[in-house]
Amino acid sequence: MRGYSASKDDLLKRLARVEGQVRGVSGMVEEDRYCIDIVTQINAVRAALDKIALGLVDDHVRDCLRNANRADERTDELMDAVGRMLSR
């Protein structure tokens, strides 16, 4: 079960944009661009990934609330995922 309401196409489009951003950062490194500009772009990539991840977590929580019969198991799974997100 996928556990998210966004369409697969929408998620893939957002991830493709992030992939393009990462390629852009690589290009900046290749071009010897100013390090602060590179760090700024890396932060933008991280923010984009965080936004995607939070959308998936939101969908997961909403699905858990609808399917309370597995709430404990799904809550543990969710908290593990959130812990991994925050520990980076």
C-alpha cells in the first residue's frame, strides 16, 4: 500500500525537479562557482526534499487516522520515519 494521496506522476515530477537542482549544483562545482552560492543551492535542494517528505508524512498520518485498527503499528512506523528525518 503506498499511503499517499498525491499522484505518482506528481511525485515523480517533483522529484525530477529536485534531480535537476542536484545536477545544477554539480554544474556549479564544475564551473568553480562561489561556495556560498553552492551551499545556498544545496539548502534549496534539501528544502524541496523536506517538502516532499512532509507531504508524504501528512498523507500517512491522515491514512492512519482513517484506518485506526492498525494505528499503533502505523504510529511506530511513522515515528521511526520522522526520527530519521530529524536526525540528519
